[in-house]
Amino acid sequence: MKVIDTNIPDVKIIEPDVFGDARGFFMETWNQREFEEKVTKGPCRFVQDNHSKSKKGILRGLHYQTENTQGKLVRVISGEVFDVAVDIRKGSPTLGQWVGEYLSAENKKQLWVPEGFAHGFYVTSDEAEFVYKCTDYYNPKVEQTIQWDDSILNIEWPISDNSSPLVSEKDKMGNKFSDDIYISN
């Protein structure tokens, strides 16, 4: 696999080796040893896999947990999304910065979103299936949301036609980045 640095050093783009011919393709989507050697540079344990399906124009996020913080290895198995990770680690030199990457079934890229980041995605295809591994269990009691359109973060979502994305009621009520939402690293 090829690991690509982003403008936030701890967030990585992973391009798997894909072997294909007229019959289809094969790729390794997960390898513990390589991931720890090339991405986290140390131990990493995943405890939960998740799978969601969404229609075009849906925006999910920006989610994080104040306890049981989760690192996420994310990818798309059908369709395309614009995936975003926002650094919310208190004292981090990249606090408040974000990385955005198109993930699709076609490009087969994965994004490593470490603990201490808020995460969200916007569906750009007719529909998308999004799968991800988590380093800690989902805990709804400590889940929080930052508003997707927070003016301080100024995320450049690829929303077309000056329309508003479809957002859940919970996500509409998200915090502002300025509301001291930072996670201790």
C-alpha cells in the first residue's frame, strides 16, 4: 500500500495495491502489520466496523466523542463522498485545520482519521456506501457534533447548485468550533 501525507501530519491517505484484469480486481483492504509500520508507527487496534448508506446531497458530521475517542479508517465501497477530518486536539499545532479527500469505489482510497479529530462526509454520487473501522466503541452519551458550515473552520464542501445539504436534526444542532469543544491529546 502507498501512504500519502496530508497537510495535517497525522491524517493519512492510503492507496491500496490493486491487481486487476478483465475478470475484475483484487486488493488487500486491511493489514495490521503494514498499517502499524506505515501509518500509525505503533500499535493500533480496531474494535468495531461500521457501514452506512446515504443518498446524494446527504452530509453526515462533523462527529466526535469527548470520551472513548475513535480513530477511524474510512473507505467507500459504492459511489463517492467528500470526506473531512478536523483537528480538535487541544494544544495541537494544526488545531482547527481540516483535510478533505474524495473517496470512491473507483479510486479505492482510504483515509486514516486519528483519535482527536471530528469527522464527516458529503455524498457526491447518487448514493454511496461508506465503511469504516473504529479504534474504540461508539458511545452515544459522549458523542458531539460540530456544525458542518462553521465559519471558523470554513470547510470547502463541494455542494453543488447553491443548495443546502440534507443534514440530520442532531447535526443541525451541532456546536460551533469556538464553543471550546477541543479534546485533550
